[in-house]
Amino acid sequence: MPPKKRVPAAATAQEEDVSMADASPAPAASPELDYDIEIDDQRIRILPGASDTAASFEFKKEDHTLGNALRYIIMKNPDVEFCGYSIPHPSEELMNIRIQTYEGTTAVDALEKGFSDLMDLCDVVSEKFQEERLNFIDQMKA
Amino acid sequence: MAPYQPSQTELDRRKIVGINAETVTDVSSTDYPGHYPGEDQSWDKYKFEDNFSVKIYKNEPMESSFSLIGIDAAVANAFRRIMIAEIPSLAIETVFVNNNTSIIQDEVLSARLGLVPFKGSKQGLLEFLKWNDSEGEERNDVDHNTVLLELKIKCTRNEAAAKGETDPLKAYHNAHVYAKDIVFKPYGRQRNYFSGEDVIRPTNPDILIAKLRPGQEIDVEMHAIKGVGSDHAKYSPVATASYRLLPTISILKPILGKDAEKFARCFPKGVIGLETVTKKEAAKKGSGYEGHEGEKKAVVKDAMKDTVSRECLRHEEFEGKVKLGRVRDHFIFSVESVGQWDSDELFLESVKILKGKCEVLKKSLTNMVR
């Protein structure tokens, strides 16, 4: 490979130098609302471009653990046309869920039903495990 | 129209993940509405309850093994991930080095101390101790969220040792610093929970932390707090939490005589058994046993013990005679605790945490829509 022609640093810097305007000042926080607390509590938000039957939800501080389980249970809903989840970037603690439903229900309702169904599932798993644990203890004694 | 109900053989077939010599087949679940025309695959709590079962094989404080049967990988994996990364446990977070003249650098020593697992009163660890960032009235009650530990040790010559002794353990006092040398300093109400048998102490007392020579000493104070595995692996309450799918082995055509013995050797002990072909089997036309009465045949004894090495698929003589697979909805869990939790409680806690997540986020969702 032929050696690269070295360009004086100053010359390139001059050519590529672009004057930059100051960043616009940060919008002043509105005095009536205490945003800090509100934002901390609110871990779900609907991403722009949503309609009633199709929406993407952004979850803060969630990952594959809830993402995949929720995706599964929402896909079990016959009113849901599509459900998928993604983690847009590994170094951001964000998880997105996309839900598209058929007419007659909404994406928000489908997500809510997903939460309820997953809670029911947890109850069943917990009950059955404890039941079996009692059986197992009896078996061990016998 | 009533939903179409597929036959049991069809349902069993759908559950199997195929395993070939170099490839796998039918990996993804298909139990979603709309996948099979006319079938009702929608979520139903009662249907799930009927199909779901748990089987426990081993339940000891430090280790348990059990099967969850009839659950999807997405949920089983959530439980596994929660056990590893989201169940809180106590570990050393801060080390204050007053003096360290050992050859181990302060930061390396601190990292080693952080990884030492501790145990103590279950009630104290799980109920009394709270998160370090607990706010409000508990903020000043340090005994709620911080555990003070000390390690003060100095190496000296053992005057009583024989002259010319070369074993450092005999020639010196405290040549080795072990986890058991860490002392718990109770503070405030911690005395009510962590005393006598229930004192906070290392799970494994013989972890070697450092080696010293005469004149060297270590004097550190440590603060242990509660954390979760997603923050740092030292907070993970499990040594391992893993699952595997139940293997299946189907012998499609008889494997007889010497072949049967070779077939059994392709698997771990106890997976394949050898039985004698009976008169009745030999008499049955088309069974493949005709004229083989009295010979050995290979039968599947315990597929669960199989490691799915696929060795049997490498030999020509078994080609077309055996099919390997795994049951997609049968998860054999193995949970090994590091001491703060009982291993079965770890699983139940993971279920609780998943449910808790749903509860909180459901509220958050209602909040947002409102």
C-alpha cells in the first residue's frame, strides 16, 4: 500500500471547521409540576406514532426477563395480530414492546390483559410448586 | 363452531424438538392463536392449571432439582433470569483499608472480599435487612441496611516451630488469611437477629483471601449491603440456576444383539437397558423381532439421564433406527444456592418477583392512560 500523503493538521482543521451555534437553552422547568418524581414513577411510555390498535410501549429498567414473558402471554391473546419486543441498545436499560391488535380492542387493553394473565400464571406456578413441595416432604418421610 | 381438537399423538408430536446429528428442528413454540387453523390456543388460566405440573427430585437447602412441565420457554427463562439477577442478597460493597502491608494490592483485596458469600439468620437477612437506599425514617437507622465486618490479622513468627521449618503454616502464625477470619460487628438491632448460630459469617469458611509473611498485616473494615445480581455478580444468590429440556429417545426399529450393547454404550449409564426378546414378540409378524427370540434388545430405561451427546447418530448401524429429541415444555431446573436463601425459596421468590413486576407496571400503565 502506498504511504498516505500527510496533510498538515492545521489545513484540514481549517477546512473542516464549522462554526457552531450555541445550543438552544434548556426549556425552563414548569414550576407547577414536580417532574422528577413523576418521571421516576412512570416506567411505561407510548412511543410516537401510535394508534388505538397499534402501539409501541417503552419500558424503563426492564429487559428480556419481562420482555419475552410478556410477549409470549400477549401473543396468546387471540385479539392480538402481532406482538414483539426488542432491546434497542444493550447499554440503555430500555425495552420496547410492539402490540398490534385486530379491531374491537386496543393495544393498551391487550397489554393490560397481558399483565393480568402473567400474574395468573405466576399464581398457578407458585401454588403447584408449594403443593408438590408438601407432597415431596411427605414422600421423604415415608 | 367448536374449536378443533387435535389428537393426542398430534399434540405429543408438536411438543418434540428434533435433534439430528448436525441440526435441530421445530425449535420454536407453536401454541399461539392462529397458528393451527380452527384450534383454540388462547390463554386460559384453567387450561394452563390442568396441563401444568411440577415434579421435585431433590430439595435440600443448598441445592434443588425439579421439573416444570407444561410451561413456555419465555416464562421458564424469566424465572431463571430472575433467580440469577434480581433476587437480593448481602455482599461486601465497601472496604475501608486502614492498613494493608500484604503483597495483595488494596483494590485486588477489596475485589476478593466482595466475592466472599455470607450467610446468617434467614429472618434477619430476608426481612430485617432492607435496601441501602431506603428513604424516609429508616434513612438514619444504619442497622437496617448496612452490616459492618472487620478483618484484622497480622502475621508473626511462630517461636515454637522447629528450627529450619519450611512450611509457612507451621513456621508463622496467620500465614494464610481465610474467610473465617472476617468478624461480624453487630450494630443496633442487628444483635436481635444475628447472634449465636445465626451470626453473619462466610458460607465457606476456608476461602483463601491472602497469604502473609511475618511483619505483614491486613486491617480493613467492610460494609456489606443488599444488592442484586444485575448490579454485580457478587450479589447473585445462586451459584447456578439453570434448566435443560427433557431428552427423548425413540427406538424406531429393533436394535439387537451386539448392536444393542454398542447402542447402550453410546449413552451414559442407566439410559439404555438390555432386555431379552420374548417368544411372543418373536412370533409377531412385522415387529422386526422374528427369529430373534432370546437375543438382547435395546430399550430406553431413563431418558432423563441422557446428556444428548448424539453419539448414537454417528454410527451407521443405528441409522434410521433411532430418533433423538427434547420435550419443548419440560424444563428440568437445577438451582444451587450460595447460602442466604433455601434453594426452593429462591424459585418461589422468582415467581413472586415476576408477579410483582407485572403488578407495578400494570399500575404504571393505568396511570399513564389516565
